[in-house]
Amino acid sequence: MNPAEGRTVLLVGHTGRAEAVRSIRDAAERFAAAGVTVRVLADEAPELGLDGVTVVEHAPAAADGCELVVVFGGDGTLLRSAELARPAGTPLLGVNLGHVGFLAEAERDALDATVDKVVARRYDVEERLTIDVTVTTDGNVVSRGWALNEASVEKASRERMLELVVEVDGRPLSRWGCDGVVMATPTGSTAYAFSAGGPVVWPEVEALLLVPISAHALFARPLVVSPNSVLALEVLTTGQGAGVLWCDGRRAVDLPPGARIEARRGERPVRLARLHSAPFTDRLVAKFDLPVLGWRGRHHDDADGSAEEQAREPGSGAPHA
């Protein structure tokens, strides 16, 4: 019996980029040769021009029955693909075609090896905490959403500061005049929250982050709270500015004065496929190009080489110069 029989992968990419189209075509050919059924999205199929693939609509059921969603692009493309993978609980595997690609697991130059590992089932799957977000006005729920990286509340007008009251676990914490607030997961700690001055949190740590953006207040430090905490923001009616809620920078909801935004641990995680067992520290070194020259840890004489060398080992998911 063919070990690939009955297996299906969904290939998703930034088809506006020629490199993504080439990569998807190469992967589709290799998967098909191994007996794995290839599925692509209807809105991407014309640019791909593939024969012998299954075409599905861009909808929550697109990844149903798939073993993996293989994503070709940067973190933005992976976040878009997470909207398809999460409802089915299908793991995501990112092939980095962007700049940093922090969520990606493989690089374009190791594509053949990546497909071979998938075919041989030489990968692990880990679950990443998500955030569920609810918006209410006058006590009525007007929107529900979720995010893998972060839910950010930002001012709608450049000229107006956003006036917010911050609440943790049903108790008021502080009032901030600010540009916004980021409520993030550990996965999102290296994204918008990091740019806003928040801490880097290792993925296996279960926690929620709350990071103010340019807050005019004495107490306006990033917070790390329990994964079971409920974070809430209220847009003050006494303020002059309205706000906008962004989930992963993709899905927006307008926030009039008086709106209340609650964020809590998501009921459904996002699953990521991992090809390598390198520590998260090595990923940080590689993705942010951190200087570690001169490190002489207790294994510095091992044949495996330095942390910097391991982080940049071909196929490790690290970007190459």
C-alpha cells in the first residue's frame, strides 16, 4: 500500500509574488509524485495553473480533511492561512519567502527536503495559544473575533488620542491616554507587542500580554498575566477619539466611545507543524540576527558547533544571508 494514499495537503501562498508561485508549483509536483493529493484555493488557482489538483473555495471548510496547510510567504500569509486551518484543527507549516518569517519553519532553498519530511511524516505538531475577543456597546455584543498573534486597540484618528480604562480580571487597573494597547499571546510577543516594547515570551509559557502604545501615564508598563485572566479595555465617552480593533492586523472593527473590548484565552488553539527540535533561543538568534560571537557555553567544544552556527544551519528555518 502506498504510505501517502489518502493523504491531502492544502497549499496556500502569496500568489502575487513569482517566487511563491514557483515554490507552490515545485511543492505540488513533488507531493503529487509521492501520491499525496494537493488542494489549492479557487482564488489562487488561476495564477498557479496546476493540473491534477483539487480546487476549493476560500472558506472555513477549505482545510477539512487535510493533513497540513503548507504556507508559502511571510508571517502575514501564515496568519491569513490560520483562518483556514484553525476551524479544522489542521496544522500549519510555513515556508518562509518573507524577510523575518518568525512563524515559518522552513526556507525556500530547503523546499525539497521539507516536502520529503512531510511525506515521511517526520514532523511534530505543537499547539499555540490564541485570544478570543468580544466587543460590546451598550451591553450588546457587536463583534466576536480571535487572534493568533495579537488583538490591538488603536486610535482611529491620528490627531486624537485614545482614552481607555484598563481592566484585569474584573478590576480596574489604570486609565491611559494613548495611541493604543496590544493584547498578545506568547506567539505574538515577537510581533507587534515586541515593537511596542513588550517582552519576548517563550511559546511554551502560557500567558497573556498587555502592552500600551505611547501611553501618557505614570504606570504604563507591559504586563504579563495569567492565561486564565480576562483583559478588558473601555473606550471612554469623555475622550475625543474613537478606536479600531485589529485582530492579527487583518480583521478590523470600529470602536465608538463607550465600546468595551474583552480578550481571553481562545477556546481553540492554532496548531503549527515543526520539522526541527532547535530551542526557541536559537530561533531568536537566527531570526533577529543577534550577536552571539564569543559565546563559550559548556558544550562549546561539541561537534555540533556554536549556537549561532546551529541557528543558521541550512534547512533549520533560519534566514540565510
